[in-house]
Amino acid sequence: MTGSFFLDTDILVDFFRRYGKAVIFVNVNFSRIILSSIVIAELYAGVKGESELTVLENFVSLFRILPVTSEIAKTR
């Protein structure tokens, strides 16, 4: 996982809201982004309607998703 980024939900919410810095960060680092299962759950909890659900499902499918384990939590 060296050189990879675990993104927090707030960055992805900003990305979906099209905030400049978040959009740039995600686009530039796209291939290095990893999402945790917790972030996925939080994003799904905020979905409003079928169109948002479809967008989120398509977006999430582009990334590697890892469960949160104590080993991963200790990774720097």
C-alpha cells in the first residue's frame, strides 16, 4: 500500500459537491486511492434517491475497497 491514499468520507463528499481542491486531488491521485469499508458505508448512508445511488455505485466500483482491520489501521 506504499504510495496509496485512504480517503476519508469528507474528501469524497467534497468531490461529489465539486469543490475544486477535492476534485483535483481525486483526479490527480485516482490510481492510488483506496477506500475503506467504513467510508463506503458512510457514503451509502448519505445517498438521496436512485440517481445518486447509481452515481455512487459506479464511482465506488472504480476503486479498491478494503475492510478496516487493526493491521490496516496501523499502516502509515
